[in-house]
Amino acid sequence: MDSSVGGFYEVEKDGNLVLVYHHPKYCPIPQTQTVTSSSDLQPLFLCPRSRRRKIKSYSDTYPLNSSPEYVLSTTTTSHDHHVLPLFWCNNKEFDADGGCYICEGSNSGTDYYFCNYCSIKLHKECIQSPLIIKHPYHPEHYLQLFFHDDNFRKIECLCCGRKAHWLIYHCTTCQAFMHPICAMKPIPFLIDPPKKHIHPLTFFPRQTSLTCNVCGLLRKIYPTYVCFRCNFVTHNDCMNSPHIIKISRHRHRISFTFSLTSREWFCGVCRLSINVDYGAYTCDTCSDYVVHSICALGKDVWDGKELEGIPEIIDITENDGPFEVISEGVILYFHHNHHLRLEVSNVYDENMLCQACAIPIYEGNLYVCMECDFILHETCAKAPRRIQHALHPHPLVLEVINSFTYNTFRCNACDRGSIGFAYHCRMEVMKIPCS
């Protein structure tokens, strides 16, 4: 193993064999906050913002060539402010106030670096990251430390699946990315996954053509675990995939199964055929509805929630209606304080607009307010208060446009500006005709 790169070594931890990263230059916990020439004390480190200012690049991802260590002679930058070393914080109590600035990972915990100039906290692993590492998850090539600007391109960490930005380890050949803190985590040789297999699984460090039994895909750069007794293979991220979920493309919950009956199946999301020898999600209510594992867990259709053990509630489209019937032909609409009366329009008037969809009411049935000029198409008045739309993983709630900025919005379905009522979920907005 190259001593300047460091590497993973076998260590017994709690009776189990794990691979632990070690770099010969940096000890686990630095003990000083002042510059010194003593060889007994550990080096100080620069804030990543200071390191970034030394590099001029027009690319969204570019290699980092400077050492993370603080150098006494480097006291100012071109912006003429002091470059100070990071402070090492070793607290007795757990610090749950905010996570690491670099990886946006978990809370800072008890041990972390702090930049007094930028007022940011940083994981030790993210700061002490060597410029090059050799990782068991990607044994074919070295991984180099890069800066990545996620304003141009969104990438995900190979280990945890979360968004990767700022400091990342990157293989330019295979387009593999890792958070520094994920790259430094111990790797267990044996894992006992209660959800996906009855036997312990063994880490398989060699990148080869092994198809995952859970997702049915051959993803060469992803870390893999195997069961030699059963000829079972699973990617590290597939091992913890949920058992029961709800997706936007189907009204019922769907559950994971390792195999399907021998017949022709087509995915309910992508419409392509499904191999019955690998895992998929099925609906217990609709016996012919099946979805690829990878399609079911897509961020555009699944809200990320595991529903196993959670009682199923009534479908969102079967809740209270949008109005209360007062008498024959008279209703009280949930977004209006007066009674509305059902009428038939025979007048062609472009200025008579439906308050919900902002489309003129030419002919047909409409509801007219008995006290003011509020009017609705009959179809708009019957639009449900909440819906589950195929284009969004979360339920959408019908709201009055006055709750939005400047009383206008842009529909995410047709990408057109509109007024009126809208189905809304945080950043997702959809007008009634597009729902």
C-alpha cells in the first residue's frame, strides 16, 4: 500500500472483521490549535473555502491539488483577509445544531472542526481528506479529491446515495463519486440484513458482472455483497430498500417480492418487461400491477417513506368532498363563504371567468354565488380537495391562488403561467385543468 495515499486495513471490532481506513500522516484527533514546529503535535488544517480560492477553474468539477494543511507563511489571500487555521472542537455533549458544511451530512456530534471566519462546522474526515485514496468499493482505480459545484450538475454519493457537492472523491474513468466522510467509514466484511436474506452476506470487493437479485441490474461500480450458500447478490444500497411503499403511479400500496410467477409482466411505471427471476414491487389488491424495483424507488414517484408497520389510511381521493349540499341545486363551497346555486349558462361572455381555472364560461352548467360575483364551472366545483398525481410523489392540495406570490403561478405540468386555484405541495404547483 502506498504510504502517501493510505488505505484500508483489517481490524477486529466488537468480534467482527471490518476494513478501517488509516493514513500514516494524520492521527485520528489533532491536539493543537496553535502553530508549532514540534513533531509531537498534529498539523493544523485550512478551511475548504480558503483552499478553493487558490484554484481558478471554469469547470463544475475540478481536481484539488493543494494540501489541506495550514502553512504559516500563507497569511493572506488575494481578497486580503486572514487565512486562519480551523479550530478543533472536542465537546463532552453531542452537538445536534446543524451538520457538516461540506457534505451536508449528519449532525456534528462531539468532535468536529470549526472555521471562526466562516462560522461553519466540518467533519474531521471531510477536512483531513488526502488528495488521493484507494477504496475497496472501487478497487480498479484511485479516487482523487475534487471540488464540485452542484449548480451545474447533480451527482450522488456512491456510498449513501445523497447529493454530493463541494469536496468529493471522484473517479474520472468510471464517474464514481463519494463523500469524504463516506469514503472513510469502516466497511464490514459480514452483514446480517433481516429484510433481504436469511443468511449473513459477505462483502465482494472485486468489480465484476454480478446482477443484483433485488433490483435486477448490473451496476458495476456499486459495492456488492453476496451469499455464497444461496448464490444471492445484492448491491449495498439495495440491501436496505423498503418493503412496503406508496408511489404516485398507483392508488394502492405496493410491496417487495423476490420473484414473480412465470408469465409476461410489464412495469407499471416504465412499461418495459420485467424479468421474473429478480425482485420487483407488486400490489396485493391489483394482482396484475408490478413495478421494477429501480422504477418504484425513483425520487419522481416515491416519497422516500417506508410504510411497513404503519396502518394504511383511507385513500386521499376518498376524503371529504369540496362542497356541502345545502339543498337541491345549492352548495356551500369550501373556499367561499356564500351559497352557490347551480345554473345553466346560455350566454357567450369571454369576461365571465371561472374563479378556479380562470377559463371563460361559455355554455353549460355553472355554480353562481347568490350574494356576489363568484362563479365556478360545475366540473371545477367538483374537483377534489386533494389528489395524487403521477407527476409528483406527494399528495397535492387544492389552494386559492391568493396564497401565492403576486396571485400568479407557473404550472409544473404544462410550464405555463396561470391564475385561479392550484394543486400545491411545497415547490410543486399544478392548475386544475392539468391535474
